[in-house]
Amino acid sequence: MDSFTNLLEGFATALTPTHLALAALGVLLGTAIGVLPGIGPAMAVALLLPVTYGLEPTGAFIMFAGIYYGGMFGGSTTSILLNTPGESAAVVAAIDGNPMARKGRGSQALAAAAIGHFVGGVIGTVLLVLLAPTVAEFAVDIGAPDFFAIMVLAFIAVTSVLGASRVRGFASLLIGLTIGLVGLDEMTGQQRLTFGSLHLADGIDVVVVAVALFAVGESLWVAAHLRRKPASAIPVGRAFLGREDFRRSWKPWLRGPVIGFPFGAIPAGGAEIPTFLSYVTEKRLSQHRDEFGKGAIEGVAGPEATASASAAGTLVSMLTLGLPTTAVAAVMLAAFQQYGIQPGPLLFERESALVWGLIASLFIGLCLLLVLNLPLAPVWAKLLRIPRPYLYAGILFFASVGAYAVNADVFDLLVMFVIGVLGFVMRRYGLPVLPAIIGVILGPAAEQQMRRALQLSDGSLTGLVNTPFSLVVYGIVVVLLLWPLIRRLFRKPSPQPERPKVDA
Amino acid sequence: MHEAVNTVKAVNAVNKPWSRAWLRERSELGVSAVLVGLGVLVLVDAIRIHTDFAQRGPVGPKAVPVVVGVGLLVVAALLARDVLRGGRGEAEGGEDVDLSAPADWRTVLLLCGAFLANAALIGVVGFPISGAILFWGAAYALGSRDFVRDPLLAAGLSVLTFVLFDNLLGVPLPGGPLVGMF
């Protein structure tokens, strides 16, 4: 019942005019960004980090969460109408959504996706309300060795589970950790990798790194390979769903969150894997198996509900453990750092109003999104016509504004340029961006926790593994690391079907 | 850990090792070189940290840089091995990315120019002008050639952003000589 009263108070926070307006702004921006090519929710939140200077934290996070959820809704619109997903969570929606649109059933596909996101989001957020306080309560007792173990898990998972190549994942992670090293050592005040520069002594601001890797790197990469004739979207009417379609969709909607929520909460890369699993599950359970790949509505409904539920699961880990499992969560964690707030088990006690206001605003945002997306999908689709030169010029423009605003220092623009070029090279040679960003954000914190743990144990390495919790986490780490060997031992005869891969 | 991401079909046997064509086929070795450089940099910097007086606790400020530096060298070696065995990193796709076309370096360089022009000019002429140059320059680089709409849009966006940051967010951007005149 405690959560319930907290949630009611959260609604009191979220329903103030300012917060309501920010939630609306967040979901509007989020939907637009989900629809727009080239710009995903992580880049959007990174570009908006400067608002943390002017907004109080609750309002800012209400807006960021709105962008996250809105991006999920908008992403499927491009998948369905254009066959090119607006962001990675919506890759699977294209498999059946686009054939539906080509058969003239675009309205039904859009409706199945939008309602799926709504159902998945609501169920996911209810689970967040029920589970997060329990997780936080449990985690209050965990200490430095446990936190270090969780961060090691995040590093290993993000490099091993995601992407096609572990070597390239680790390369990206180490680049991120290196960037995180720059500046004064927090415990001793020693300079590291500053080369005597005063500019570098404060470290490289995480806003600069995030914007550089996501926005500048992406713009340069797109510039090198700009598609001169953007694909044209299939025109559709208003989204609606007939009785037969509804009958086929409601079970996938309810099954999706069961898969999506737990996957969002663990560091396995957010929505990519669970949406794919949901698709496979729906195909197996469907009576219309032959329609899959040619326009089966279950193949849209299930994965989309999964995607939104996984966003809620992501928030559980981010808020209760300070563990970002997706790029958006990583950038939101950076925003917490900007405010000097440490997400983690104590967040629910210390910043109760913020957390519950944020959670309540998620419910409000979902209702707004349903209203925005069901009747207005064709309007959103018009965004796809934006001239690409303006889109990427705008991204570079706001990236520069954001990086400059950090310290009002041209030096930051130059650092951003260098890291942006690095982001370009990483995209060219298939180094995933997410491990780098996780390395930058979690690296310094992980080092502090490790050294604190070793201080307590007086330098003995057993100080890192002297709790049951940390042992369990390291067990998982070992399994992840040895996974290729384990898989070889239990090789399944049927190879997994190839799945389309897109990084947002 | 030898995973070939995108194993290239039987690499042309005609190309001799270390010939130009051979290297172009394996340009990803450059990534290894960058990682080696970074690793050496981190290690050299770590060795130069004095730990004798400032250290609190058994693990000082050196430990993590040493681990990261060694890690960089190891990963560089593994990556080089993977590339020599025919593994290739998969270039990232996207809605607006056409990987079938060769890289368009002219556009990239023009875009870099627009970006650096803003960095060079922001302190001299102020953000409203340098930001407009950045937007117009970037749009031009990417192929927009509307000589009425482009500059108007650039100027509008730049001035609007300046006012928004200055007044609403309380983040001062340099106004430059123009703003001082009003």
C-alpha cells in the first residue's frame, strides 16, 4: 500500500501545470524524434542535456522519460510506413508492419503498434511501481563490492551480449574508459591524462562526450554515405482496428510485456533482443503462421508491446541500482550526475518526490501518446519529408550549442570534434557506440567503488568478492564471458534466423 | 575470440602482403594502430603519476590506468588478428545511409569545415552569427542549394536559440558585437 500512496503523491507532483506541460513536450519531441531518421531518443536526450542548467530535476526527468517512451511510439511509424526503423527497438516491427502497409493495411498496423505500446507501457510501468521499491529496499544494504560487481557486469554484458563482435565491443568499452580517466583522480587529486592542460583537469564533461559520439559522429557518418533520394513513405489514413484484428492482437499485447520487462531490466541492450524473441514467440503460437513476414498483425502487436515494457524495465535498473542498460538510460544517468543526484537504492528515500513524480508522469505520458498517435499517425508521417541537409545541419547546430553551453569554452567544441571523428571511425569499422558511452559514465564510479572496497579489506582482493551478492554477479559475468564455449558444448541443430541489425 | 563479423569472400590472392591494395582491404588495422597508440599513451601517463605521498588506501591512482592501458594493447592485438584472418567490422547502416555508394569525403570535409568555423568564430563574431554560419555551411555541405531559404532559416534558428538560452535557460552564449549595438 505504501507504493500506492507514494504514487498518488507522485500524481500530485506530475499534474502541476508545469510538469504536465513538460510531459506533453517530452512525448511530442519523443514521437517526432522516433519518426525522424538519424536521430534516436539517446541522441535527443543528449542534445537536451543543457536544459539541466535551467530546469529543476523533476521537470527535466519527466521530459526525458516522455522522450524515451515517445521515441518507442514514433519509431514503429517509420518501420511500418518506410520499412526503415526509426530506432533499434522498432526493427522487428518492419518485418510484418511494412508488408501490411504495402497491402493497404497500414492503418491497422499503426493502430496495433500504438495500442501495443500503450498496453506494454502501462503494464511495464505498473511492474515498475510494484517492483522498484522492493529492489531498492533490498539494494540499500549492498555495499561497495556489490556496486563494483554490478558495474563489471554492465561492462561485460554490454560488450558481450550486444553486437556481432566481442573484440570490437571491448575496444569501444576501453576507449570509453580511457576518456573517463581524463582529469583529476577523485581520491588523491593526481592528474591523469591531462597533459598539463587546465581545460582537461576537470575531466571531459559527459555532455560533450555523449553529444560527440551520438550527434557529431552520426552526422559525419551520414554525410559520408548520404542517400541522395530518401525512400518515400506509403500514404495511410487514420489508425484504426477492426474487430477481427483486435481479436488477433490482444493476446500478443499482453504477452509482450512478460518478455520485454525483464529484458529491459538486465544489461542486455534494451529492446532489441526481447522484441525479436516476442516476434518468434508470436509466430510459434499463431494460427496464421504462414502470414508471418507477409503482414501478420501479431508480428506487429507483440514486439511493440514488448518494446515499451522493456523501457519500463530499463528504468527499474537505472533508478534502483544506478545501472544503465540502454543508451537512453546511460544518458539519463549522465543527467542525474549533472544535478549531483546519485541514482541507486537511496534515491527512493532521498528523492522520493522526484522518483514518484517521474513514475506518475509515465502513466500520463502514455495516455497522451495514445491520443497523439492513434488519430495523428499520418501527420507524423509527414515529418519523414524533412530535407536531410536541414535535419543533419540542425543536429550539428544543437550539438555545438550543447557542448559550448557546458563551460562557455571553445576548447569543449574542439574536444567534441575529436571525439566526433572517433565516433565516425567507430561507425565505419563496426565498433558499437554504447559500450564507449557506458565506459565514460560508469568507469569513474566503478573505480571509486573498487578502491573503496579494497580500502575496507585493507588491500586484499577478497574484499571484492566477500558478499554473496557480488559472488552471484561475478558468476553471471563468467557465464557471459564463457558463453561462446558453453554454446559450442550445447550446440543446437537449428541455427537462429538472421535478424536485421540496426544501431540507433 | 576470433569472430569474423563479415567474413570477406576469399581475399584476392593477387594482392601481395603490405602492398597498397592489400592494406586498403585491411584498413581496419588502422583501428588497431589507434588502440595501440592510446594504450601506450595511457600506460606512459600512468607510470608518471607519483603515488608515494598522496595515496590513500592500498590501490592508488595508477592501478586502473594500468589495467585500461594493458587492455587496450591486448584488444588491439586481438583485433589485428581478427582482421588478418578475414574478419571485418560491419559498417553501421541507417535510414539515410547508403552503404553501396563509396564514402563522399568532400561532404565530410565541408561539414567538418562548417563545424570548426563555428568554433573559430564564436568568440569573435558571437553566437548568432557563427551559429548561422554553422547551420548554413552544414546544409550547403549536405547538398542544400536554396540561397534564400537556407540563410534565412540559419539566421532565424541561430537568433532564436540565442534568445532561448540567454533568457529562458540562463546559459549565456556570446552575443558578439551585433548584440552589443542594440
